[in-house]
Amino acid sequence: MKAGRGTVPPLLFGGFTVSAIGGPLALAALFAPAAAGDAPALSTLIGVALFTAPLAIWVGYSRRVASAGGLAAFVESASSRPLALVQAGIWTVSYFLYLPYTVTYVVYDVLAVVFPGIAPERSALELLLPLGIVAAVLAPLGALLRVVFAFAIVQLGLVLALAGLMLANVGLPHATLTEGAALDPSSRAGAAVGLLFVCASLPIFLGGEVAGGGRTVRLALPIAFGLVAGYLLLAMLPLGGVPDELRDAPLPGVAIAQEYAGRGFAIMIGLAAAASVTVLIIAEYIALSRLVHWASGVSVRRALVWIAVPFVAADAISLIDPDRFYDDLLRPSLAALFLAQAIVVALYPWFLRRGRERIPVPALVVTLVATGLMVWGFYTVVAGSGAAT
């Protein structure tokens, strides 16, 4: 299947969207337990509620815009091409940094914990993994999306298995939505959880290629988000009863699997979580290639090749000091991401005005909530406390 208008089936687009939200297993096993604080179920509910604001805005934009420009095309429709290119540049900086440092995270912080004996092979993996990702995105899009769709089902199944394992061993904690945390800390943890969903915007960049265009985007985004959020909440409900030493482990899902089901299931969760993050890297690579295509006019395939060069080169450079490489790139990447997202959501009322629509009060409310969430994420990153992993 070639990339082109209407060539991506809605079902495969839906699988891609599910995989881009987190991915689902990475959220449940790695990121959300660390972000959710002492009341994981309550924090997750708050995070889901907060994130419906930017989600509603993306869906609103998609009523009239569906193109390879993704979020930048939204900005163009609300304001102007120059501002759209500024937003695209900020977003591009974020993901050009994200691609290589996340490979470092997968190799040094996930696989090396699951398999302590691979330390001598980490340098080779740091080079082989980006090469594998480049090969994947250069493969026929249809074949790649079929694999992503199948793995999305696997991820959801493993999230369910992990939730069932915790329920069987610790049950459902008493007062699971409120125990152990005051509302204010839970609200801040909820905002951190909400920001973990931010990559749900990546499928928007395939809006010009999916059959049905904006209509499919408007259906797929909320359905996929509801599905992932529901599965994540199932995993967070019993998490409050899990001992702190497991919840605070470097890879909480792997530690929980090891404690309650043994080494075999822990390896399965660890490998699948690493793959979940890798598929997210692929989704970001695809989105970035479409944005480069939209902004420069080069073919998608040429854009994929252009991105490959600095991506692989950066991971080679990371071998000098992988820990510092990850730490140095994480903060500017997240700051640029939240700033780019803030521009998109803040301009939504202008988008409605350009369509000669009245600006309803709910639209103003979701704009304020979504903008506040992104500004809060930007502030916490710049201030040094971090808003996401």
C-alpha cells in the first residue's frame, strides 16, 4: 500500500491510534504508576477527564481539516501559514530530540533492567534498534499498520492480564479512589497522567491518507482514547494495594509481574513494554515525516530518509554518555512539545471564528482547560520537576 489520500483503512488507522496513546502497555506498566502518585485510580480519572479537553479540540479541528500537516495544519486554518510553520518548527524540534533519546531509554532503562546480563550488548542495541525502526517505516505502510494493529490487540490483552494479576493478589483497595492522598496532590498527579496521553495527536498527521479523512479521525480519536483510558483505569484500580517497593520500582509492571507470576511473565511484560515504546517511536517518526512533507513539499519517502540520517547519527553520538544524552534531551524535548501543543489548543476559538461559527461557552471552557494543561506541563518541565516521562 502506498501512502496517499484514502489509502489507509479506518480499522488499521484505529489500531495505529490505539498504539499511539501511550502506548497502552507502556502507560500501564511503566509511566502511569510513576506519575499517578499515592491514589493511582483517582489520579487516572482526573487525568482522563483533563485530557478530554485537548482531545475535543483536535476533534473539532478535524471537522474541516485533515492533512499531512496535522497540528500545524490546524494552526494554519486558525491563523496563518507563517504561524503554522513556527508551530511546526517547535513540534519538529521536540520529536527530532524524542526519537533518539527514547531509543536510549528502551535500551538502557527497560531492556537492561529486564535482562541485566545484556550490559555488554547495549551499545550494539543502541545502533541496531534505530536501524530497525528506519527499516520499519520504509516498509509498505499497509504492512506496517497491520503489524501495529495486531500488536495493539496484544498490548490491551497484556494490560488486562496485568490488571487481573493485581486484582487476584491484592484485591480492590478500600476507598480506592480517595485513599492515601489529598485532592490537591491527586490533582497534580492527575495532570501528570493526563499529559501522558499527549501522543494521541500523532494519528492526526495521517488524516490526509486515511479513508474517510476527517470523519474517520473524529471517530477514531475518541474511541481509541476511551478504550485505552478504560484499560488503564482497570490497571490503576488495584495498583493502590500493591506494596510501595513494587510501585516504586524502575519498571513497576515488570516488578509486579515478577512478584506475583514469576520470571516468565515478567519477561513477557518487559519485552512487550519495550516494544510498546518502540511502536510509539515509529508512530512519531511517521507523523514527523508527514509534517516534513507538508512543510517542504518533498515526497514522504524522501522525508523518511532525511529523518533517518540525524536519527541514527544521534544514537551513535549517545554512546559517548547514554545517561547524560537522555537527561540532556528530555527536558527541551518535553518543553517544546507542550509549547507546540499549547499553540494549537489556544487558537481553537479563532478557528471557530474563521468558520463564521459562534463560539459556544463549552468551546471556551475546553480551550481554557486544554491550554492550562499544556502550559502547566511546560512550566513543570522548565521549572525542573517534570510533567511526563
